[in-house]
Amino acid sequence: MPTPAAPSPQRMSEKERRDQLLDVTAAIVRDEGFQAVSIQSVARAAGISRPIVYGHFGDLAGLLEALVKRETGRALAQIRESTLDDLSEGDPNELMMASLGAYLGAVEQMPDTWALVLTPPEGAPELLRASIHRGKAEILEQLTRAVRPGLRRGEPASDPELTARILSAMADEYARLVLSDPERFPPDRLLGHARWFLGQLES
């Protein structure tokens, strides 16, 4: 997908300009990877001069840091809304299915953000990997608490931490399939498989 055409120069608020520059940077990363990002390439794609980019972010490191914080922040906000709270609050299977459905819906809604998080491009800065690691640790901790009551009513999980890791890995793989081939692996197909899989655990 080509980088969006540069808009004609126009007066924007500071926030609008900053968001525009981050959108342009995200498009370059998506299409060409982090190695293609420079102050010059961002300025050219945005149709502005380099001093404007410097004025908002200071330098290239500041620009990339701002991008990473925005995208990982968006992803974390969405995943917090979809992560399980406590399997003892209802039917475990239905709660897990609802959580997975919300997660895959979030991935569909913001594919570029989730591609950055789930499949970091070549040359991704260490800051991105560190942010992903911290976010995943937070979600795994919450998921571990959620599955402690067990995947079946009245049968506490023998190893909640490992259970959480396996469920998280499965959910992330489903999400990667949505990103890589949404026509072949639409959420409905993946949710159907997840429901079948959970049913096998009960047999």
C-alpha cells in the first residue's frame, strides 16, 4: 500500500500537525520499514519542511519514540478492554469467547497498530520491543488472575500462569492470521475454531 499522498500545506493546530506527522511516519514504517524513516522522508511525505518536524519531535529518536508510545498505547488500551477479568463471574467458555472476539475486533479496527505490535518490522527500535514486553507482561498478569478459577466451573487451574501464556499465545496467533490473510482467516472462522477447541477441553 503506497504512502498517503502529501496534503497541501495548510495551517494546522499543533496537535493536528503532530498527529499528521505520526500518521505519515506510521505509513512509512508499514510500507518500507523503520530503516526508511528519516526526518527528510517524513517531511517530504507530509509536504512540509524539515524544521517543522524537528520543531515537534526534536530529532529522529524523538519522532520514533512518539510513534512507539502512541501505537503501543492504543493497542494496550484496546487489549485492556478485552482481557478477561475473572472466569468465575460466568460461563468460562462464553467469557473467553467474548474476550477473544473483542480482541480480534480491535485488530480488525486498527490493523496497522496491531501489525506493529504483533509483527514488529525489521529494524524496529529497542524502545518498541521494550514497550511490547511491558504491555505483554501486564496482560499476562491480568490473564493469570482471570483463569485461576479454572476453565471449568469448580475446577481451579493447576497452573494459572502457564494456562494464561498458552491462551495468550493462541489469541495472538489468531490475530496474526487476521492481519496476514483476513480473507482466508476472518474472525468468524477463528472464533468458530476457538469454540471447537474449548469444547474439546471439556470432553
